[in-house]
Amino acid sequence: MSAGSILTVPIRRLTSGVLTEEQDLVAVEEPLQISIGSRNIAITMRTPGQDAELAAGFLFTEGIVKPGEIENISCTRNTAVVTLAHGVELDPTRIERNFYVSSSCGVCGKASIEAIESAGCATLPVDEPPVSEAVLLSLPAKLREAQRVFDRTGGIHACGLFSSSGELVLLREDVGRHNAVDKLIGRAYLDNLLPLSGKVLMVSGRTSFELVQKSVMGGIAVLASVGAPSSLAVKTALRFGMTLVGFLNKDRYNIYTAPSRVIGEAV
């Protein structure tokens, strides 16, 4: 993360009945305006840093652009302007579908899932490299160890992309879980590494529909979280054949869908 992702603020701290005046570190939260050319697409509240990744990841995981359609991303303070590749025209129906998904999420699960399908997603491949139970149980500690901004502020989410053998491939942090995932997938988009086959995505917090949606768009077949999934997250993971793991800790987990990808799980 950039230096602008953390801010020092004066505080009063009470410890064991003693009040002191000190300085504390907090994670920065500012808006990012994402545009394609002169057309404003969305504003998201995020932690500054990796804004080009965030713009690319957001536009891709929301089905607005496809791989290879972005030519350039110009970032200034709180703005990211995307230029499409030569010959690529913005399809208004993709934007309409994006906002329809946002408005319908949690209200009409069927409509939300159909919108992902119309964006080009199919069932995830079943022949992904399996993940051992031991590797799965090791991921929360590895993710936490790599969270540098969290160590300094205590107020930021993280997502980590791991190999099937448990090696950390990429990590992103942000005040928003969705932004962290968009930054991670956006990095893969810009590096032409999509789909992210054979990888495991570990996220902090709970698992919402949006996190499953973005993972499916990125081709990630195993999504794990330290928290609980929502009902629509489970339905979406089931529809696309994703292995969804919740309440993952050093000695426990719940597998909600597609348990066959985890070796050692009693099916």
C-alpha cells in the first residue's frame, strides 16, 4: 500500500483508568471515481493505492469489460479514467446489467445469479488441483501474518491468493472487502493471468454474494473466509460449482458447497 493509505490522528486513550493524549494510525478511506472515457461508471469508497488495479478489477468482475479490452488506465487523486482498446466499444447493456445486479442483490437471488451467467460465467472446472485440509487450515495465519496495514491500523480487510500448496501468491488490503478482491483480480487482469485456475482465495470477514460473484468471474474455484457466508453466497457458489469454506480457523472450518476439492474432508 502507498504512504497515503495510513493517516496519523490525535486521540485520547484510556488505559486502566489513566487518560493520555497520543497519536494513532487509521486506515484512509476516500472516494474513487471510475470512468470509461468521459462516462462516469461508479464511485467506490476505498483505501488509496493500487487504483488502476481497483478500476480494472471492478470493471471486469462486474461484467463491464472483458479480458484484453482495456488499453490504459490514467489515475490521479481519487479518479481512474479507463481507455478501452482500439475497436472496443462500451456496451451500454453491460453497465445496465451491473447496476441491476447491485439493486437486485439480496432481493432477487435468481436475477443476480442470471446476471453473472449473462456476463459469460460458466460452471467452474472440477479438475482443479485439490487442496489438502492441512493447507486450508494454515491459510488464516498466513493471511494475518501478511497484513501489513492491518498491523498498523487494525481497521482494514484483506484477501490473499494462495496456490493449492499454500504459497501466498498475492495479497491486497482495503477498507472494503470488495475493493480488496477487485484490486487482487485487477492485478491479475492487467498481467493477463486470468482465469486464476488452481488458486485459493482467502478473505477476512464474512462472505457476501459480491465476493462469490467476483471470485467466479476471476475463475477462482475455492473461496475461504474466517466468517460466515450469506444465503445468496451459498446459492451462487452452488450454482457455479465453487468450493465455499466459512468459519475457517487453525482447527476448524465449514464447507458449504463442492467439498470434493478438499482432501481429508469426509464426504
